[in-house]
Amino acid sequence: MEIKVGGRKQPVREIDPVVLAGYIEKCGASISYTTSGSAGQSGSLSGGVKGRSVVKQTFLVKLWWPKNVDMKYGNMKLLDSLSYEMGRTRRLERSINVHIPNRIEILQKSITSLDKKSSQYNRSLKCRKRKIKDEKLKLKEYKYELKYRKRLVYESSKSLIPAIYILRRTKYNKIQGKWRFMGKEQTRLHLGTIDAVGHLSDDELKRIAIVQIRKKFSHPLDTLTLKWIKDENKKANKWCERMGYKIFRD
């Protein structure tokens, strides 16, 4: 999906979250509302200000993002797009699992190789211990940051990528398209009778459903394609596998 911003079309993942939220709220889709005030233990976005939409909860994450966190190495500033957020989680994961442990191991081994008879021994020992302490602090802060950025990426992707399911209701001789967007099931789409379109595959029926969505709603949904949904789900699942999350969506 794309939105024309600043005179050019941009993929939704590369658009500023605040700008994207504004477009989504005006696209015509039904948006879920909440009356509770905090995130549930499951980690899903379930809260916000009374009457505020899930769009605001998902993209204006300052509603649940930690405030006034003092960090030396971590960065709790919200980034400019979902793409940047995903990139940051990958770099954090790599640092936490590879780079920082390797540096700590190298420093620890270097301590054992110091010459205790050297006049510089104590200074060298203190220097290495200080560096190890700093690396452990960095590891702690990065883990804290990653916890929240992973939640942001997962919840935003889950809300932003429409999920379309085909319902073949034989009893009523009709086929419907059931779809969710921004945390809420939308009005079901009538795709035709089983007699007329029942021979079509689910993917073919999903394309029919998407044509209806594109005609009914404004951007970003007016540029929706089945290929985009599959590509985005593939990216999300690849990200989930790397981050140790449950599979996002088939």
C-alpha cells in the first residue's frame, strides 16, 4: 500500500507514523475504539485515552511508551517510520546476541593474559573491568529498548496489514470475504454465489474482495493488492522468526 505524501507516493512502512495515522483514520474503514487505560499483560495494545482509536494507540505509541528513561547507550526515542523501527530491532538483536557477548569474552580473556608483575597491571586491569561493566550496562539497556521496539513493530504490523479470509457458506449459497484492519473486523464483503464463483480458488476470491475494498475506501486501502499482503506477511514472519516471536500470519 502507498500514500501520496509531499507530492510523491510512499510505502506505508516508510511514512511518519503520525502522518500515517491521520490518513488511516480518514480512509473510511471502521476503527476499533477502547475505554480502558493500559496495556494488557499479553503485550497487546489494549489501552489509551477514552474514545481514542486503535490507530492512535498503534502509531502514537507515546500512550504506552516508557517516559523519562535515563540511558547511557540505549535510545528510547521513537523513530520516523515502521521500516526504521524494524531495522533498529535487527541491530539491537545482533548486538545483544553477538557483538556485546563477543566483546565481553575478549575483555575477560585479555585479563587472564595480563602480566601481574608489570607496573601497568593494576591500571590495565581496572581499564578492562570498566569496559566490561560498560558492555554489561549496554547489554541491559539494549534488552530494555528491544523489548518495547519489538512490541511496537509486531503490533503495528499486525494492525496495518489487512487479513482477508474466504467464507464459503454453502447453506446460503454465497461466498463472503471476512477481513480485519486496524484491530477490527470490517463489514463482510459479498463476493458472489457459490454457483457463480464457487469454482474459484481462495486467492482469486481474495482478489475480488480487494477490488471491492479499493473501490470503497481511500488511501492507503485504495492501493491494496494481494501481492502486497503476502509480501508484507512474509517480511513480518521473517522478522518474527529472528526475534523469537510467534509466527505472525500465514
